[in-house]
Amino acid sequence: MPVVFTCVAFVAGYVGAIVSWPAIRTHVVGTAAEITALRVRAKELEDRIKGEL
């Protein structure tokens, strides 16, 4: 019985990983894009501040 439970748990975890991976990847890529956009805005602000000083 423990072997069956272990196999079922493994298959359930494997299927869960396959199903959830696209959502996780989209979240990570979206976060990376947001970080890039913030860095660009920070650089523009820094250049503007340096120009005024």
C-alpha cells in the first residue's frame, strides 16, 4: 500500500508541475520585464537629476 501511495503522490506532483509551469514562467518573465522597465525609468530620472545639478 505505501508503494501505491508513493506512486500516486509522484504522479500527482508531476502532473501538477506540468500544469502550473506556464503560469509560473509567465509570472517570472513578467517580473523580469517589470524590473527592466523600472531600471530604465530610474536611469532616465538619474540623468535628469544630473542635468539639473
